[in-house]
Amino acid sequence: MIWRVVQYGILALATLFFLLPVYLVVVTALKEPAAITLESTWQLPRLWYWESFAQAWNAFLPKLQNSFVLTLVGTLLSAILGSINGYVLSKWRFPGANVIFPLMLFGMFIPYQAVLIPLFQFIREIGLGGSLWGLILVHVVYGLPITTLIFRNYYAEIPDELVEASRIDGAGFWGIYRNVIFPLSVPGFVVVIIWQFTQIWNEFLFAVTLVSSPANQPITVALAQLAGGEAVKWNLPMAGALLAALPTLLVYIFLGRYFIRGLLAGSVKG
Amino acid sequence: MKWLRNLDSLVAVLTLLPSVILLAIFVYGFIGQTIQTSLTNWGKDPAQALAINPVLQFVGFENYKELFSGFIHGRFRQDLVNNIFFTVFFVGGCLLVGLSLAIILDRSPKGEGFFRTIFLFPMSLSFVVTGTIWRWMLQPAGGVNQLPSTVGLPEGQFAWLTSRQQVLQFDWNHLPLFTAWLIGLILLWIGVAALRGGEARRGWIALGSAALLIGWAVFIGPRVQLLPFPEIHGFNLAFIGIIVAAVWQMSGYTMALYLAGLRGVPEELREAARVDGASEVQLYRRIIFPMLAPITLSAMIILGHISLKIFDLIWAMTGVDNAPTEVPALLMYVTTFRSNKIADGAAIATILLLLVALVIVPYLYSQLRGEVRR
């Protein structure tokens, strides 16, 4: 009995810890700027003020569009490449695959600072400096390890007999992929797309280093700049934070099961 | 038909090739270039720093030597200390919160799915969003400090992110000494455990290494001077707020890992232990926790490498150029892209890479080794 009380007590405390920031964001975003004071931080707004969202929306719309283009293109390309790589590594094991795969995987753990200086120069030299396309290229390449890993582990579950049967029927490398592997890939794609979507949408280091022109900035950079300015009233950064969080939050709420699967796959064996 | 199969194998390898080449360039080629840059004087002469084709001189390990012992690079050393303290408290916090929540949720309380969703949702947010929110939560005269006053208690006084206090201070010159003691004692413990377990060779090797290290620490260590001057570093209390925010974001992940592990403990095993008269506490201590040890290790490594790379959260909470809450990942950015001291930045990046590799390479090796054997 005491144990039960303690148990629900801890759950209630933890829920408070996780939800208080959410309450504060929503309440602050809905207050008029003049009503935001430090002493009244936790009080409900006396007057529901929706203007902040309109302002944040207007200021952030181009950045949200940038983020969407960046995220969608980057996610799709890295997912497709990861699927094909995973197919090769799980069903067409070649000598040396055991060496190449870990070397590929290492790329997802490195601190990106260790490649940032040459990367910056490289992107500038190939004429993509400051543009969204340079950033997309970077996200596709550094996304390859995780997408390849998830698909490789996923395809390992598909029985080799299916592949063998298709091969006896005369299918080649691409025929097997088209007829056997790809039709079974939907759950794998869902996991990978959700994972990459969240990662690329939330990414900051590459975005802030490689995209110099404000017109091409993704939302994370714009939000960091807005909140970093000292003079800004807090209603705007809070409304902006909500807008920036919404896409990944919706994905999490509606497809949480697949999100968690991607999360666990990130610890290599899954 | 054999040649056809070989042809397909060739196609398979050729299909993988573009990705392999891209990663070879973007990961290993660029790392090589960074290391190369760190051995030059790029940025020492401001006129050369931003030149299209800078004239660079090879200076060997000079930049590294400067970072660890040069007078003006005390900031780097404090950043390193910051990051180590941050890692210890962040990983510890996540493990503690994650394990507690997982144990409770594993006992299927009412509304389990609801709680799980709540505890995990911060994982889907950007560190920038989390940082922005918690920066507002931790305003010294508002936010969390105002919480007690909503129920009539006196408000909190801690300055959070603007605190300038430092605790657990030590002299940088004693770092080799502490390290030798720490690793020596760990090896001693490993050695004793191995001998007790009957692994004589392993035990004696560990004990021998431990004796060497402790001997060094007793007889030579106290006289080692890294710097010609004492230099005090410690744990900046301004980091507490950042640790809280980071735990808020990542403890759900730890919970998910542990929950997956707990669900893997067969019900028959628990039943058997209960039948044998084990209390609930004994059940967890003797049976379930040992089974969770590999998960704890994985979680420590994944969280540890995240905390060594922590960058966006601190940027969003205290800005990019705030010395008390700085870590090497941020200092690298400031040094390279704001001060144009590119070689110094490359050296910091290389040190960071080495730290992460120290954690990740053995992990990848052990994770994939079992597979290859199979």
C-alpha cells in the first residue's frame, strides 16, 4: 500500500517536471507583451493574446519553408540510399563488408566539429556555400550511417530463402530489390523517415555554420537568434519555440511507436 | 549461371560504392584534413587567416601543447573541466531518473501509456527549443525561482545560469596525479575481482598495472608540474540549470532503453525468485539489476558521447560566448568562426574527436564483434 502511494507520488512529481515547461511556454506565448513580468510568470494570462502567434508566424514562415524543403529532401534521399545500402549489406555480403560497415557507422558518432573546417571550405568550393542545397547534401551524407544501419538490421529479419527463391526465378540484383525487398520495406521506411525528419528538422550546428545568408536559414537558427536577442519580450520566442516544435511533436504524438523504434535502433543493435 | 551471380555481386558492390566514397571523403578525408590543419599555424597571423590561399607553416604539436599548458589557453582547460563535470552529472541524472521511471512503469500502473508518452516527448524536440524554454524557466527573478511563491513559500534565490560560483575546485597541475589514482584504484578493483573469479592472468596484469600507477602517484606524481603557475578549475554552478534541461530532454530515452530491458526479463524468472522467498528488493538487486548491466553500459556510452558533443543546448541557453558555461564544442566554433584562429579550432576539434572515439570505438567493436562471429 505504501509502495503504491510512493509509486504514484513519484509519477506525479515526474509528470510535473516534464509538463511545467510546456505550461509556461503556452501561458507566456498567450500573454500580451506588457503583461509579461517575472513575478507573474506562472499566472494565467488575464487576456488571451493570440497576436504573438501571428507575429511569430509572419517572421518565421520563410524559415519554416526552408526547414521543410531541407527536411523533406534530405530525409527522402538519405532514406532511399540507406535502404539500398542496407539491402547490399544484409543480402549481398561481400568480403570486407565486416570492415566497411563499422567504418561507415563511426560517421554517425563523430563530433561534427572534427569535419567542420574542411566541410565549410568544400561546400564553398563546389559553389553551394550559404545555400540550402549545401546543407541538404551534408545531411544526406551524414545521415547515411544511421539509415544504412536501421535498414540493414531490418532486412536481416527477411529470410534469405525469399531472396534465394526470387533469384532462382531469374531475378537479378535490382529485380530482387523490386519484387521482394522493397514491398516489405514499408515499416522500415516509416522508422527511418521519422528518425531522419526529426534529426534534420532539429539540427543546429551545420545549419548555423554552413548557411550564412538569413534568407536560407532553417527554423532552429532563426529561433536561436530571436531568443538570443536581449531586448525581445518573451512572448515571441515562446510562440516561435512552439511553432518550431510542432512538426516533430505531431510526428511523435501520432507515430510515437515508430519514433521509439528509431530511438532504440540508434544504440546500434536495437 | 555462376557468372550471372557474380555479375550481380559486382552490381551490389558498385551500388554501395557511392555511399562508401562519400563517407570516406566526408568523414575520414575531412578528419584527416582537420588533423593536418591542427598541425599548422593557420590563423596565428591575422592577415593570413581569411586569405583564399593562406601560406601555412607546419608547427607540429605546438597548438596542442599550447592548449594544455599555454597561459592564454586557461579557458580551454576550464571548458574541458566543465564538460567532464557536465558529463558525469548529466549521465548520472539520466540513468537515475530513467531507471526509476522505467521500474515504476514496468509494474504497469494505471495510465502507463500516458505517462510513457509524457516522459518521452522532449526527445522529439530540438535542443534549441528546449534551451529557449529552459532559459525562460531559469530566469533568476522568475521562472522556477517563483514557483514556491505560488503556494505561499519564499521564492528561490539561486541565480541559475548567471551564477558565478565554482565548487569542487582543484589545481590543474594535480590532474595527472588524480587521474593516476583514479585509474590505479579502478585497476586494483578489477584485479581483485578477477583473482576472486579465478582469472589469474587477467588479475595479475591488472594488479601489476595498478601497482605501477599507484606507485607513480605516490613517489613521482606529487612533484609533477604541468604549468609554471597554479591554475584553479572547478565545477561552475551555472551548469546546474543546463544539466536539469538536458536531463529533462534525455532521461525519457534512458527510460525507454531500460523499459525495453525490463520487458525482456522473463516473468517465470521473477515468479521463480518470489517462490524461493526473495523479497521485491532482493529480486531487483540480485536478479534484475545484473541483467540490466549491459543496457546501463550502452546508455552511459550513448549519453556520454552526446554530452561530449553538447553544443546547441548551451548556445540556446546562455549564448555562444559565455565563458562560465562553455564546453570545447562551443569553444571550437568561437575560435574558428568568430576569432578566425583556425588551427587552434582544428586542434580543439581533434581533441574532442579523440575523447568521443575513446568512448565509441570500443563500443562499436563490442557491439559488432558478436555479429561477425555468428
